[in-house]
Amino acid sequence: MPVYNDALSEYIQELFAPEDEVLRQIREGSQARGLPAITVRPEEGRLLQILAAASPGGTAVEVGTLGGYSGTWICRGLPAGSRLITIEKEPRHAAVARDHFALAGFAERVDLRVGDAHRLLAGLEPEGPFGFIFIDAEKTGYPAYLEWALDHLAQGGFFAAHNAFRHGAVSDPADHEADTLAIRRFNTALAAARGVIGTIFPAGDGMAIAVRP
């Protein structure tokens, strides 16, 4: 049985998720300006685009903007008239992302908010429910982010979260790091959540996904 690896990742990218010049500039520009190389892979970005396209539209939420790479994939999938609220804790990262959203032509569709996501999400409640929610922030916060997402996901909406495998650590019983324990709690809670259908898509570092049918 084939195991997902870099060769298969490249195969998917070449067929379904080739980077155009804008995406390449965003990815390379983020690293050149000192941001960590922790963004989603192109095939994961394509999955986000698909989920956003299948969503009911309206307002989408992203927690963890980084350099705007995943947000650009999401915006490319969102139905016409939709917008993205994306939250970034680090002002320096947010400045890079603003430049990249402008480069991608989405400056008018993206509302980038800077600060602690747990505090900012509480203030978003009047703007919901949300047709698409994507989480890619500090891992210890994932259980709380999931709870918020389940409370504010629209009917027919999609949820996604990056790093559900925690680089394979979730299946290692000897790993008790705080991030790993948090991701395990998150995965268990998503699997047990009522009102949504969820799973982990085993590409990249694992993309947890769910839909509210």
C-alpha cells in the first residue's frame, strides 16, 4: 500500500495544484522576509480552495494568517461576494500578508485583524455564522478554536485545521509534548462532535476537515 511521501506530494502538486507566479511569490516572499516556513503545501492549499468553493459563501474566517499563502488559496475558492476575515497575532507577519493579499488582488476582500485570536474571535460572533473556518495557529489553542468553530459554523459550512498529525506525533504514545496532547484532544473532540461530519485528510501534515450538513 503506498504511503504518502514527498514524491506523491509533488505528483499531486504537478497535476492539481501547480503554483502560479503569484503563489510562488507569496511563498518565497514570506520566507525572504523572515517568516517561518510553516505554511500549507500547495496540495493542502488546493483542498482549502475546494472546501471554500463548496461553502455557502458569506464570511469566512482564518485563524493564523502568516504570510497570506493559505488565505490566498481560500479567497480563490470563495463564492463571489464573499470575504475573508483573517487573524494574525504578529504585526510583522500581518504586514507581509497585507502586501501579499494586494499582490493577489484580494485586498478589498480580506479583513486582516491583528491580535490575540481568542479575544478577537469572541468579538466576531455578531458577524456569523460563517461559511468556512480554517485554523492554523498555536496548537495548544486548537481545542478552544474548535469549540468556537462548532458554535459559529453555518449550515452547509466547512471547517478545516492544519497539522492534525503533528508531524506524526499524534500516533506516538511516548510523545507527551503540550502541542501533541492538544492536537490529540482536538482530533478526539472533532471525531465526537455532533452536528458535523469530520475526518482527517492524510496529505501534508494532516488536514482535519468537517462539514455541517
